[in-house]
Amino acid sequence: MAAAASTVRFFAELRDRIQSTVIRPMELSLRNPLALALLFLLTSSTLQAQSRFDGTWEMKMDTLEFSGPPEEYLIDQGTYHCGTCVPKVDVETDGTDHKVTGHPYDTLAVRILDSHSVKFTMKKEGKTTFECVETVSPDDGSMTEEFTNTTEAETVTGKAGFTRLAQGPVGSHALSGKWSMQTVKNSTTAGTLTTYQSIAGGMKISDGSESYEVKFDGKDYPAGGDSHTTVSLKLIDENTLEETDKQDGKIVTVARMTVSRDGKSMRVESSDKQRGSTMTYTAERRP
């Protein structure tokens, strides 16, 4: 999830960190890989099909696995730099809202709390959509992100864990350096549920905050009320569905969902094409 690159990518993408890593929760893209994923894919970005996919599925966050390049931040001389955010982010660490473009949020505020902790606040049209505090351990080897995601119908809170891969420059804030996300866990099931319902030649998808319909024709369809985001679906076979998410016409995420033979679980592999990362997890069908 970064612009607080950690957990927003997971929910924006898993919705763009959990929105840059986070988890987006979801990113982290999740919308982030987020963030989306987180996000998206992120949130609720597991799109499903036909009778084998019909029903409500719950992402089991303890099965999340991440691979790809690390998140890289630099906080130095009053400025926060996120080199792995797409697009890159550079804002002052004065705690005030600064405009950013190309992300699920349009302003970002970064406030240094102490030598090992930083708070990030993301807003869309003046409304806070994601907040988190990232705290580096006393030995500088790990980092914990406690987040609150308000983009869903029910507020999502949780925690993400990172391992340090490289130190930042001498004299920079402890958060500077390269980080690899290891775990993401929500406090409740909020943000982890997606319902799929078959329609003629396609699927209706609901994630609690929005609902939309997509045909199995490979064409791009608007994702809810966001005119900049589109979704296309391909039914590979009766057990496998491929989803492609685009932002302003550019491919952001490609996910493949495969339902088990007994129909009780689904394996999801989501590839973030902008950051070169992959998120996999298992979802279980709810009774």
C-alpha cells in the first residue's frame, strides 16, 4: 500500500497502495496492491461468472501472498517521495492537503508524528477516503501500518505488516527505504465480500458499496459510478473467469479467478500491470 504506498493499493486495487502496495486492501488496490489493490483490486475486485461463480464470496486475508518489486519511500528535508507510486508522489510533510493526480484520491496529506511514525490522509473531493499511520519498529527492521478505509459501504479498519529490504539515506526519516508487504488483516469482514449474480451473457457484481453489470464479451464496461474505470470479463471455462480493469483506457490489473471442483472456494491471482506485482489469495463461498 504508498502514497502511503502500503495498504491503499490493496483496497483501491485491493482500490491504488492497499492504493500504491494495501491492501490497494485491498491498492492496497488492493485499489496498492490494493488497493488496488486493492484493492482491487482491491477491494473487492474479484469479479465472477455463471452458476459456478454465483453467490457471495469472502476473501480469506490470511491466504494473501504478494510478489514483485518493493515499495520505496524517501522522507527527507520536509518532503515525502514515493518512487514506486504510479504516478510518482512528491508532497511536503507539513500535514496539509496537497493535490495529486492519477490516483483514486485527489489530495494527500503527510504528517511526521515522530522519528519512527508518519500519518497519511487521502481525500477525494474533500472527503477523507483513507487514513493510516505507519510505524517503524525500534530495530528499524519492520513496519506496521494501521489503516482506516472509508470508501466501502462499511468502514474498513485493519493492519498491514512490512519487512525492510533496504535502508534510506543517512539522515532521512526511519520510514525511508524499501519495504516488502508480508501481511494484511482487516478487523472485520468489511471490504472482503463480493456477490456475483448471473445475467444474460454476463454477471452482476456487488461489493456492498456499488453494483454494476458486465458481459462476457471482452468489452469495457463502466465500473459503478466511476467513468474513468472500466471492467471487462472473459469466461475461460465453466470454472475460470478473467477480469481486466482499466483506468482511463490503460490496463491496470488483470485477475484470474478459478473455482474449486467442490465449488466451495476460489483461487484468485491478480497482476498489477503498472507496478509489476502479483497478489494471490483464496476466497470462500458463504452459505
